[in-house]
Amino acid sequence: MQEESAVPAPPPADEKRGPYGRLLLTLATWFAFAGGLVFIALVLMSVVSIVGRKLFNAPVPGDVELLQLCAAFASATFFAYCHLMHGDVKVDFFTANMTSSRRLVLDSVGSLLVGLLGTLLAWRTAAGAISLKEAGETSAILELPVWLAQALMVPSFVLLALAGFYMCWHPWTRREMKS
């Protein structure tokens, strides 16, 4: 009997994902791409602000506010893609000698927890955004509505929840097809 490799399996090919998985991956890819563009814009703004501050004593007004507000929702855009591509941090030390069926169970439970966490984050982030909007809180310099940055994170957390539930359920449907 051949011993199984401790190396994690590559992400499933698109044809193995099914239509729902391909749609989720496409959405997650676009979310991550948009988040990457936001980070590029933030880096460019920071460079302009630093150069302006040092050379001309004219930084970008509210650069730190913009960085804080935009980095928060841009970071959230990567979570679903990472989970769908098996990019999560895993401690394989404990599972290296387990059978593939036991690892599948643990991965499914982990994905279920990711789905539940994404649901909780989406719910509480939306509730927080509503609360901030009702309070009328704005940033100090630019007076931007703080709730908007928080509300922009909600779709990413919803997508993370869907990715977690999909990754919990999908391996079992593929396993049934093999039998």
C-alpha cells in the first residue's frame, strides 16, 4: 500500500468545481483584483504624500485617514479567494500521518467554521456600519463618513461565508461522484 503524501492537494481545477464553484471563484478573483488596485492606489498616494511632505511641505491632506479607511475594506477582499485556493494557514504537522478521509473531514469542519465566521463578520460589520451611519461619525480631516468604509467590507465577508460553506460541502459531492 502506497503512503499518502503530506503535501496539500492542489486546488481543484475549474471543471471539478462545478458552476457554483466557478462563479464563486470568479467573484472572489474580481474582489481580490479590486482590492489589489485599491492597495496600489494607496501606495501611490502614500508616495506622493511623502514626497510632497519632504520636498514641498505639502502632503496629501487626510492621507492617513484614506489609508486607514481604504486598507480595511481592501484587506477583506482577499479572504474568499484565499480560502477557495486553499491558501489558508494550516498546521499540517498534526495531520501529516492521517488518512485522506480524516483530513477531508478536518478540512470540511475548518471550512464550515470559516463560513460561520464570515457570516458573523458580515452581520456584525453591517450592524456596525448602520450604527456609525446613524451616529453620523466622520473622519477628522476630510470628514468622510466612516460607515461607508465599514459597509464596503460586508460584501467581502458575505463572499467569504459563501466560500467557506462551499468548501465545506463541495468535497463531499465530489467524493460521492467517485463512488
